[in-house]
Amino acid sequence: MQVADGFPGVVPVRDSKRPGGPALILPATAWTAFISGIATR
């Protein structure tokens, strides 16, 4: 998984095995919630 930075308010995420493939564009708040959720497990 690759995560890009430098995009205000959103977090682009893509499959590192398919760099030319599609990216998911997530709201930054959703990404923060996801990371917080997996960090507490």
C-alpha cells in the first residue's frame, strides 16, 4: 500500500503492486480514524 501526502484534506492510497492502477481518495478524517483504529489493537 502506498499513501501520498501533500493533498490538503484528502489521502490518496493505492496498491503498491499496481502503481498504474486506481487510487482510493479518502477524506483525511477517515484516514486518521482508520490509522487510530488499527494502532489501538
